[in-house]
Amino acid sequence: MLADPSPSGASGDPEPPPLAPIPYVVRSVTTETPDTVTLTIRPSATRRIATPRPGQFNMLYAFGVGESAISVSRASLEGELVHTVRRVGKVTNALSAVTPGDTVGVRGPYGRGWPIAEARGGDVVVIAGGLGLPPLRPAIYAILSQRESFGRVEVIYGARSPKDLVYYDEIQTWRRRTDVRFQTTVDAAGRDWYGDVGVVTTRLPDARFDPPKTTAFVCGPEIMMTLSAKALADRGVPRDRIWVSMERNMKCAVGLCGHCQFGPSFVCRDGPVLRFSALEPFLSVKEV
Amino acid sequence: MAERTIRVDYLARVEGEGALKVRIENGRVEDVELKIFEPPRFFEAFLRGRSYLEAPDITARICGICPVAYQMSSAHAMERALGMTVDGPLRELRRLLYCGEWIESHALHIYLLHAPDFLGYPDAIRLAKDHPEAVAHGLALKKAGNALMQVLGGREIHPINPRVGGFYRVPTRGELEALRPMLSNALGLAEETVRFVAGLDFPDIEEEYEFVALQHPREYPMNEGSVASSRGLHLPVTEFEDVFEEVQVPHSNALQSVRRGAGSYLVGPLARYALNHDRLSPRALSAAHAAGLPPVVRNPYRSIVVRAVEVVYAVEEALRILDAYTPPPAPYVEPPASFHATEGAAITEAPRGMLYHRYRLNADGLIDEAKIVAPTSQNQKRIEDDLRHLVERSLDLDEATLTDACERAIRNHDPCISCATHFLSLDVERR
Amino acid sequence: MNAASPPSLVDEIANHPLFAGLDPKLVRAAASTAQEREFAAGDLLAREGTTADTLLLILRGKVALEVGAADRPTLTVQTVGPGEVVGWSWFVPPFRWRFDARAVKPTRAVVVNGPALRETLSRHPAWGFAFLVRFLPLIAERLENTRIQLLDIHAR
Amino acid sequence: MPAVRRPRLAVWKFASCDGCQLSVLDLEDELLALADRIEIANFREASSAVVDGPYDLSLVEGSVTTAEDAKRIREVRAQSRVLVTIGACATSGGIQALRNFADVEEYRRAVYARPEYIETLATSSGIAEHVPVDLELRGCPISKAQLLEAVSAFLGQRAPNLPNDSVCIECKRRGNVCVVVAHGTPCLGPVTQAGCGAICPAFHRGCYGCFGPQGSPNIPSFLAHARDLGLSAPEIRRVFRTFNANAPAFRVASESAAAEPEAR
Amino acid sequence: MVGSGAGGPRSLPREEFPAFFEALRAEGYSIVGPTVRDGAIVYDRLEGVDDLPIGWTDRQEAGRYRLERRGDRALFGYSVGPFTWKKFLFPARERLFTISRDGPSFSVAPEPTDPTRFALLGMRACELAGLDVTDRVFQGGPVVDPGYSARRSRILRVAVQCGQAGGTCFCVSMGTGPGVRDGADLVLTEILEPGPHRFLFEARTGAGTSVLARLKTAVAPVADERTAGEIVARTASSMGRALETEGVRDLLRETLSHPRWDDVARRCLSCTNCTMVCPTCFCSTQEEVPDLTGATVERWRRWDSCFNLGFTELHGTAVRKSGLSRYRQWLTHKLGTWHDQFGTSGCIGCGRCITWCPVGIDLTAEIAALRVPPVSVTKEAPR
């Protein structure tokens, strides 16, 4: 087991129903793109969730509307959590409409995150597509905080268009670093974009890493992950060292409701981060 | 003032869509047209070629307010065509189901549609602000009726359980017994309703109605009986069409039924009560007495009291049936295994009055011809007469008051326009 | 390699992934009609609709492949960098550029004469086949990337 | 909390039996509480007071069967922020859509002695065929519970719980014994959308499809199954030609059955 | 003689069977078990022995179930019906908790647990295996389902060994029956002949022993033990179906593109019946049910099915749109990936999915068909 999947972490108070949300107060709301916001929330009382590890997710709850699985993009030891939410339905609409001082519900953290320790000693390639960057952000910080433990670090971030890039300011900071190579590309752009254009896999040939000793973390739309993982494998990265973060319909987030099954895995419990070697036979078949 | 025009295009608090047009020339009422613009739905046409077993399900869709009436009339007509007899507990269960519809439909009309007229409210929601208890009683009564429909019919609207020959499934004693507390409470509420509506202000008007209703030797009529009139008519259901005919008028999508050679007549609670009040149950009868109802009520505004008395009756009758119930050995009487061309007609008493169904079946058990005469098509002409009298009496009223008075006069008869379309805006033209 | 002796045109071509390992005679034939050019940021390397008679081997810098129409802003669909190539329209009729190629950074490229290369390849089928074995995958990859763009992978 | 204007509700009627709008009044336990949350601004069957539009929520009952109604529904749409259709008539044309399979002239003559007085279109169509619809509540009639859920979801700005699963799943959750497998009773449950609570099987009869087709009905397989149960082609045709005859999947089913040879 | 319960099998005459009901009640159990309703043998609350399906049996085949009279007065002379014990542990609809507005925040009230202790009378060997499967699902993971586990801790498992196999049974193939091995508190074998109608009782746990101690039983003769063995052996030899389980997990992983899936998809109605009658299918969905004032919200859980189009809905579109993919998910999960997830097959061989499929899809036949390699369309193309 790579990460402690225990969702408990409530301190002190009597044990609540395991699937019940815990109230958190919204501290700030930042607009990332026209349909995406980043929420910073803090526990409103003594009860709070355990500190999430990079790649884990929480179930965020809008009172009376419902829950949605949202990856954690930052977690502080003080219990502050950062989630980036895209409006794709009623729940995410409600979550996106909050203002500081509002209460949202949180339960989690759930799932297995990025096996950062396993990547030590070798090169790391991080490939993010669109909203695949938020779940990878804590991984990138974790690697940078122990930079000496890794070889070369390549980050490739692709989005549909320049206006779809999230964490824009942070990306600029990362790009200035010399100990990590950060490439950004978009599928298409106007003349005002001076960066690279092309699907995320077109940046891979430029990346410098030693394939047999490389661990790759890939997160983004399923098709983008499949293509990226195949391209990495073609470059010689061992398939069992390519990790992708899957997304499926989730209701319970703890492996009890059956919705998120993908092949042999419960994405909520066994994933969302899974080995490409285990997923490849299923990713190649439609509608698994 | 030689010419005046008053318009109301859309009658409220009636089931379905209709308008009223009154033409007044030089202070004389020339024409009263109850217009039914509810679009036609052609039930008689698409019943052709359908199995006799489908008639209860299909005809129920003529009216969401009184689907049980359609199911009862069609099932009985089919059973007569096929020579089937349904009696014992199955007959009682059908009566029980009808009690449910009478309670629900009457409570709906009394509290949600009619009472606001007497108390000066546009609807029951606003009535509830000042008279919360009355509306709560009404809703509780209505719910009791619906509970009967749910247990016996599967659901309140378009029950799925009645069929030719009986039911698909009959309730257990326990299932019916579970209704007792609600019905016992409803009996008190029904009696309270009679007291409440008897205390309303009624205009002092009487009309010369020819009342037509079913008459049964022992019971207040529901599913069985012969056709009787306050003018001495007495005939078997099979002769209904010999005496009554439907005529079509250009202003309406509904056919109007008239007594051949005699004109308009009235069906519904006033008619049923006038012809059968001695067959009411004891508590219904004493409620009628206490409310000061004479054996024959000719004031259409007091129909609300008669309706309330019928609710007392229906609740009492439901409790009687519940007391005596033992489940029948089979949920329905088996229809004959083979068919021959045949015909059958039946009338049952829908909450709004007599509902006539006649079917001609072919040797495959398929419907060759269907004839349905709904209560509102029978009352339509008579409502026009009421309106003519009202307008003649009230020519000095201003448009708004007259319009309101006309709508009230129509609501007295709880017309069901959806039914009749096979009905209202008011348009008064004065010249 | 040092500043004193810059690589010859032949070396540049021979070291470019498209030609690396191919018959040196083919490389020399290509070099014989080629020239090395510098482009400033904003320069057009190719213009959509005009005669395509060059194969560009990018050595340094970045080139944007742009498509546009009168009724909408110009859209960059891909950027191409060192080790990559711009242009296959010189190889297939009607020999017209299908997009604009614009340098977005100062760019250095070897410009190979298309018709001449075509002529060489047709006279030496073995060279031609070997070249196509290198060249077709590049086209296939471009098609694949276009296909992925069509999938609109970030769409919800 | 600042005073918020209650959203305005309108209820509209087209060709129908009134049963679905009666469902609103059948919410005996919730009606008054509902009226506190939402202003009943235009509901002819229940009130003579009419507040002019626009309306936040319109419930539309009935099907479009006249040229006048085809015009009126566009006016209703124009003054409705959210438009929810209620019932089989509004969704698929209702039972009166049986005319779509027949000659209306003949129908008109069958019912009316003076057919020239009656104005009607040749077809009965659902509301979505005329204007965009935000949500459809199925059923002949609709389920009170689903109506309450839809209105409550509208008030809470959440997605309503209205699955397009089959009746079978509700049937099993209710604990019914399958009438097909245990009794050989033909039942439309496998191809019909849930929502009613699987009433018919609970009363020992087969589902008659009043909620219309489920999300992914397998009509060809169902037709073969119905034949195996001994239903004749005309019987199968009739089974699909009732309250949702014009719903595309059911229409296909009845037309396929009609194309079958009569004898087997 | 007052039976001790402990030690070897005990014998109870049929006439004394009502005492068993009394003993169960005396131990604080509400009894649920087989009874005839609506033309089938269903599991429901039992008042007394007379509620049992005395003299009834079932005849089952793919897509068909009929009750029939037996020639005797057997209490347990049937195989398995449309219902499973699952509903007593994992109800079709269950309120999980209630959330109320609390100023700007909210508070959660847990759902009180029902203290009823159920004696599940008449569990078959396969159903005990099914219970083991659902135990692994609901209690074996990192998060234990509180409702399931509370109810689970209060049941008494009274197993009855099968005296006959149903037409769609294949427990022998799955290694789950018909003889009861583990998982029961009490094991009963109904002996109809030779000799008087009687029951062989075996207590397997302390709870079982306590019940047995309240009964006047006799030490069972060795012959009765042998008879019980023969009954089980006879049942085992008359299975209505067989499923070749060898390598089935790998088979299903390797045949995701087999044309047989198209074939079964043409028949499958996506009606969910197989999943609803399966003792181990555990899929559920959650619904947010606010009251009209919006001040309190109930969280409900209800049975869901992988056959529903909305089951895999992600950002408004289903991942498994085709009937093919949904049937394939069900079967590959049940017989294949279940092993990866729970270390066991999800199938217990009860045959309910075969009987209760309206179109009679038979997973044993589907597995057999998947074992036939598809004819490759490219095999003879290149020369």
C-alpha cells in the first residue's frame, strides 16, 4: 500500500458517519480560467480531515446540492486545503459560486497518490494536461522540496489554449528555476502566444531523461494520458514506472458503491494514481 | 347603452379549458355559448380496434380528475357485453374505490375550487392564510380519498388495478384495515365540512332543473341502477340513447347531450341527491338535515352542501365496506374464453354525474364502436340555461361583477372540461 | 565542434535526425542544392498557397505553423523546433504550402531545394525508399497530432 | 438574510386530461409549504388570480394538437426561465398521439357529426418538438414524488434525482416478484423508464409503459421476447401504442411489430 | 432429554419444529425465512412454521420460474427464489445520515441503528458463500460500511442443506455448495425419508449452540448423518448448470474484444434484473434529498446497477454507453476482476441471474462461448 488510505482523521470528537462531510470555511476564491476557480478552505471547528498526500482527492460537498470528487492541489499542516474546481455540473457550479466565509463540506482524503518515494534516485517526468495540473502540483512541490533525491526533472504542461492554463503565475516561477525543466504547450494559440503549440506529446522528444531510470507521473484527460504514457513507453520508460491518475464517476469514494470501477481497480480506492502497466490492456479497449 | 362587450377568455378553477360567450342585444340575452376550446382528443376513434380489456386503461385518460368513473363505466359496459357478473367482495371493492374518487374529487372541488368563491378569495392558497384550519381539513379529506385510490388502485390518478371482471390484485384485510384510522378521522372532517359549507352565504335562487341520475333499489347509486328523472322518467341504461342524444354546436369542441324533445337536464350531486336522498347513510342524512337541506335542492349554489353530504356518505360507505371485507377467492371474474360479436352499455355515477359508455365488440374481442357521454356534456346545455337566467337577472351589473358571477355560476356545477371534450373564457357581447 | 570550425552544410544535414545515417551520397546531393539561412522572429518561412519548393531542417529557434482565414484570427496549430522539419508540400502535388510557417524566435535552418531533392530521389529508388522510411513517419506523426487535436482532449 | 422574491410558478395546459396538473394539488402534505417557497403566479385550474410573466418555473402539461397551441407554446417558452414538461402528453404527445398513426379526418368524423367545426392538427406532438425543454417528467400521470423532487431541485438549484433506469430496478427494490419470469405475464418493465415505483407488477400486472422508454431500451430483443411469451404482432403493436406511442423507441417498436407477419 | 447442543449432530422430529421457532424467539431473534408470496418463494418475516413453503417447490430454467406442489410436506423442498438475504444487511433503500443547517455551517446527525436481531432461517450453502463475499465487500476494505456491519453483527445464520438442485444451480462448479462448510451458526438437514420427517441439527458457533440448547433434541443416529451426506451428494450430482471456472479470470481479461460480447449485447435488455437478484452485487448510488424548506437534507443510498446508463456518467456522458460494455463489465467483474478486488469470485453459483433474466441469458453459456477463440478476420489476408 502506497499511501494510508484511511479517511479518518477527525480529532477528538465522537465518530461521525464515515461518509459524512465535515464543515470547512472558504478563505479565498481565485478565478483561474473562465470556468475554473481555486478555493482555499479551512476547518471551521476542531474536526478536520487528515493531511492529504500528493495525488489524493477529497469529496467536496455543497449543502443541499451534492458531492463531487476534487483532487487536492495543496494541503497545509494547519489543515488548510486548496482545490481547483471546474464548473461541469450542478455541484461544481455550486462549489464555484461560493464566496469567502461560506461553508463547504469535506470528506477525505481518499485514494492513493503519487508514489514520490518510489521515484527517488532517478529522473522524473511529469506530464499534465488541462486540469491535470492541480493534482500534480503537490507532487511537483514534494519533488522540489527534496530536489537532491532525484535526477533530472522534466515537467510538461499542456492545455487547450493559453487561456485554459491554470496556476499561471506559479508556472512562471517554476519556469525560472534551473533545477527543473518546465515546458508549457497548448493545442492551438493566437499570435499573442509565444510558447509552444502542439499536443502535449509533441514536447516529449525535447525532454531530457534517462528512460530506464525514469518515473513518470501523468494526469489529464484519459486520452491524453494514454497517448502520453504510450509515448513514454516508446521512449523506453518502463511501463510499471509510468503512473497515471484516472477519473471515473465516484459516489462513495471508499470502494463501497461500485461506480468507479475500471478493470480490476476501484479508481477511488486503488487509484486514482495507477500503474500504466496495469491499465494498458483496459485503456486500449473502448468503454471499459 | 345599446352595445357592451365583456370578455373573459379563460375560466379559472375548473378542470380543463373553456370560455363563455354571452351576446346581449338591447338589454336582451340573445345567446349564451359555453365554449370548449380544449382540443379534441378523439377517444372514441382510437378505441376502435383495441381489445375490450384495454378500455378501462385507455378511457381513464379522458379525465385525470375522475379516471375511476371511466374505468368503472367501461368495465361494467364490457361485462354486460360479455355476460359477466361481478358481485360479492369484488363489487364492494369497486364501490370502495369509487368512494375514494368521490371523496377526493368532491374535497378538491369544495375546498380548492368552490369555497374561495363564497369567501372572496382567488384560490385556496390565499384562503389558507385566513382560514388555515378549513383548508387543512380539505387537504386531509382529499388525502383520505387518495389513500383509498392508492391502496385499491395503485395510484391516485389513472389507477392501474381495476380491470374488466374486477381487479388485478385484491387488497388483504390488513391493507384495508390500515386505512381505518384515516377514514375514521375523515368522517369527522366530512361532517365538519358540511357544517362549514352550510354556513356560507348563498344567493336566493332556484332553477327548474330536470334532474337525471341513476337510481338503485337499495343503495345511493354508484356503479349500478336505472336511469331516473325528476320528471318521472325511468328507464334501463340500455335505452339511454333512445331518450338522450348528443348534438354538436359550432362553438364547442364538446358534444352537448339533451333529452330528445325536452332540452337540457342536470346530472351530478344535485340530481343524485334529489332522486336518492332517502338512500343516504344515517350520518350523511343527519348531516343533510342539520345543514337544512330539503329533500330536493334547486339552488345551484347550494350544490357545495350536497357535495359535502355526499362526502360524508362516501366515507361512511367506505367504512361499512371495510368492516365487512373478506378477500374474494380470485381477484377478477374470468372473461369468456371465446367471443362473438356483442354490445354492452353501462352508466356509473362519476362525481360530476352520470357517465355513459357503450361498446360494440367483434368476434375477436376488439372494439368496433365506442360511445361515451360524459357528465359535463350532459350539463353543458343546462349550465348555459343557468347563465342565461343569471345574465337576464343581472343586466345592470358592471362587466367585472357580471363576469365574476358567471364564472361562479359555472363552478356551481363543477364542470370537467377535459371530460366534456369528446369546455371555458367568458365573452359577453352587449349590443 | 568549436567556434573556429563551424560544421559544414553537409555535416549539418548529416546530423539532422531526418538524414542521420542515410547514404552520405544522398546527403551530399541534398547539400549541393541547399543553403543555411537565418530567420528573425516574425519572418515567414513559408506562405500558405504559394509554391512549396523547400524542405526546411530546423537547427535552432522555433517556427510556428499557422492557419488562418479572413473571418477569424490566425491560429497556431503547432510549433516546430531544433531537429524537426518544416514542409512536405514540396514532395506531393500540387506543391503548394498548406500553412504559413513563421519564425517565433530567431531561427536557423537548412533550406533544401525540394524539386532537386525529388529528382535525386526518383533517380535513386533505394535512396528514395530509405528517405521515405524516415520521412513518412514524420508525416504520420503530424497527422496523429492533428488527430489528437481533433479529439479535443481537454473537452469535457 | 435579505428578503428574497419567491420564484414564480406557472402551470400551463395543452391537450391533456388534467391529471398531471392535478398532481400538484395532490401534494396534500406539501402544497402549503410549497406555496411558501414558490409563488403560484399562474395556475388557472387552482386560482383565478394571475400574475403576469415572466415566470421562473413553468410546468407544462399536455401535447400540441392545434396550430393555435403550437403558437402558444412559443409564447410560454418566451416568458419562462425554466420550462419543465409534466407527463406523457407533454413528453411524447400522449395517448392522443395515436392519431399520428391514423387518418385524423376519419377520427374527426368518428367522434363528431359536424367535423367541420373542429380545428385540429394531423399530429399530437410533445413540447420539445416545438420549443427547448429544460426537464421532462415522464409518466401518465407523472409521479407526485418526482414532481416534488423536480420542484425541490429547482428551488435548491441542484440536479434532480430522476434516473432513466428501467422499471425493473424499481421493481426489485420494491421487492416485487417478477411477473414475467414467475407468471409469464408480458411486462414492458425492461424497456420502460423507472419513476412510477413499479406499481403494476406490485399489483400482479405487467407494466404498460406509461413512463415511456428507459435510457437504453433494447427494442429488437424485447420484441423477440414478447413473441416468445406468445404475443401476436397486433398485440405487440397495441402494447406499444398507448400513452407513449410517439416516443421514438416505442414508435419503432410498434412499427417493427406491425411489419411482422401476423401469423407465426 | 434436554439436548446440550454441543458435541455431535442432534435430531429433531418435524412435529417439534415449532419449538425451534420458539427457541429462536427466546434467544431474541426475529425470524426471516422462506415463504410463498405472489407465486414465488421469497424471504420475509415468518410468524410460524405454517408460513414456510410447506409442500412447495420451484421449477427453474433460464428466464422462467414456476412454483409447483411437491408430493410431500417438505419445509425446505425448493432451491432459491428471487430474493436474497442481502436486503436484510444492505437494504434496497437506506438513509445514511441527515445534514442540517447550523448557522452558516451545518451539522450531521447519524442514522440510528435498528436493534432488530434477525435469524436468517433457510440460508443455502451458496448463500453463506454470498454472505462471505458481501462481508469482504462491506467490511474487508479500508472503510467498513457502518450500516452493513451493524446489521451483520446481529444476525444468526441458520443454514439448510439443499435437498435438491434448481434448474439453474451451479454451486458445485463454484465450490460453494450444496453442502454447508463454513459460515453458519446452525446447519439443518431436512430428512424426509426413510423414517419419519425429521431434522438434523448441527451447532457451529456459540450462538448456534445457545439456540440448540433450548430444544429437546436427541443425539442423531450415525445413519442420519450418512443420510444427510447422501442428500447433499445427490443434490451435487443433479446440478442444473455447470460453469468451467478453470482460468476464467484470465479468459475474461483476454477476451474483452471477443465477438461473443456483440452477440450477448443483442439479447441483453439492460434491465438490471441479474444484478438486482444477485446475492453479491453491491453497487449503490447516493441521493441528496433536501426537505422543502432546504434546511435539512437527508442522504439516501439505494441499489444501483452497472447496467444503468447513468451509472458511469462522467461530466454528463456515460463511459459505458453500449449495452455490450455494460454486460461485459458485469460479467468480467463478477467472474474475473472480483478476484483482484476481493480475493474471491463474485459468483456463488446460485443461478438467480439465469432464472430471473427475462430473456434467459445464461452466464455459464456465455463463458463457454467466450472460450471458443474468435475467427480472426486478418488470418488469411496477407500472403
